[in-house]
Amino acid sequence: MRNKGQLSCLFSYCQVFVERELSRFYQLSKKYQYKDIRYSYFEKLSSVGNSEQVDEIMLDYLIYDEYDNSAVTKICDEYFARVLC
């Protein structure tokens, strides 16, 4: 991707047209540690709706992520609060 805007557009495209493919972009969010890209990815992912696949990605982030991004952590926490209620 040339810039963050293109990546954000790709996430949006996948959310609208190919929701099941959005989780595959988790590997990209691991590779590109830009905070705003990761935030955009997790924001889109949390809006897809709950599924086992989304749960696994969110949990993997909370457990294994080595980069401090409190905004993404908040998205994951809010996702689980919503799903578990």
C-alpha cells in the first residue's frame, strides 16, 4: 500500500463487500505497526459483529501485542464488553 488512506479504504471495502476476508488483514496490522492503521483496522473489525474469528483476533491482540496502543486496547475491551453482555 502506498499510504495509510489506501489501506483504510481497503479495510472499508472488505467490511462492506467481503466481511470474512477482513480478519486476514490482521497479519498486515502486525506487520505495519503504525498506530493509526492498527486503530483503523480494529475499529472496522469491531464493527463487523461478533464471531469466533473476530473474538480470536481481538484476544490475540490483547494477549500478545508488544506495542502499546491504548486506543486499540480500548476498542478490544469495548468489543468484549459488548459481546459478553
